[in-house]
Amino acid sequence: MTTYLPKEVQDGLDAARLQAKRRKSRLRVETGAQSFAVLRSWEGGFALPSDGGPHLRGLVDLYDGTRHLSRCLIVASEEEAGERRYDLKLVNQTGGSQPVDFERLEDLPVALIGRV
């Protein structure tokens, strides 16, 4: 049995693999008004498709669906197998609530009920 595939078949398989990664990923990167789907991510970075996208560098926002995960400082590291890899230089995690400059009491009422 041979493991040789014609170039056209191999290119078709690679394109189908990238398309499947794009569909199932919820992660996306936003810079300015542009948004790009993340193919995969790991502890120190993430990968975007290398076709058609700009060469990103600097400050970007990382989202999981509509939830803002972090603001990252990135730099491109390498390009291989149809994806461009980016390394995270600085990551600022975003919280679920806005910071406040006063102490919130735990036994504070949620709402006021008026007289009828």
C-alpha cells in the first residue's frame, strides 16, 4: 500500500481541514473594526489562517463568542501549514464586572419595593 497522494488531493484535504477548524472555533480576535476567527489557541499564543488576513501586531482583543476574555499584546512568530502563529507578550484578563471605587456591602437590598 502506498501513502503517496497527488498534490491536488493533498491541497483539497488541507483546505477542508482548515475549513472545519474555522467552523468549530468560537474564539476570535478583534483589532479596530476587523475581526478574525482563531483556528487554535494554546497557553502562550494562538493561530489564524494565513490566507487573506493582515499581518497583525500590537494590541488586540480576544473574544469567546461575545464574551471578552482578554486584551493582548501580540507579535507574529511563524507561518506554517496554512496558519500564522502569534505569541502573546502581555495578557490583561478582563473581569466579569466593572471595577468600583467603593466597598459593596453583601447584605445590600437588590431592589426597593414602593407602596401601592
